[in-house]
Amino acid sequence: MSRGGRLLLNVGPTAEGEIPDIQQVSLRSLGRWMAQVGDVLRAAQRVPQTVAQPTDDPWVRWLETPEHLVAVVDQVGETTLNYRQDRVSGTAAELVGASGSVAASTGSCTVKVGELIDGPAALLLPKR
């Protein structure tokens, strides 16, 4: 997701041919998360930093699909996101992969993430 990279899971079986329980838990969690946000991620490309900038505290990465500007937010609580207002249509937004709420205005929005269960939240902002 970051910088066009790929994810290497580095999961292998034991000598008995079994995947260790701790790795099974992680893989199942990743599968549940991908079931929720996978279509968005597969359709996404990087966003130029002139449109929206990633941050490390809080951890936010930006992507875009043909229909949405997408913020991937890995933080519980309130996060304010800034982006170029000419790229987003109106103030409608949808939070995927987490519970919470979104209050959007022109050029920014505040997302309140209640709980991250299987992975980061994805905020979908309709594009112009």
C-alpha cells in the first residue's frame, strides 16, 4: 500500500506441516479486513502529495480510486485529515473497516474511529 509496495506475509508451516496458531490468528484477521476493504485497495493508486500528505503520527496513508479519495487511518480516536478541496465532491464520506463517525467540511474532515478490530479504517471521500 505504501509507495506502491507489496506485503510479504512470511508465514510458513512447522516441520509437521501446520501453521502455528499465532500466525493463524493474524491471517484470519487479515482475511476479515481484506473482505471489508480489499475491493478499495485493489482499485487504488497512490495519491500525489500535492493532494493529500501521509503522516506517521497518526499513521495515515492516502490512496485514490476512480471514485474516491481514500484515507487509511490506523488510530483510534479523533483524527483530522486535510486534502485538496477541489478533489472531493461535497462533504459525504464513508468509514469502512471500523466503527466510528465522520464530520466532513470543505478541504478537511474529522474522523472518529471507535475501535480497530482487524486493521486500519478506510475513509472514502467521493471525488469530483
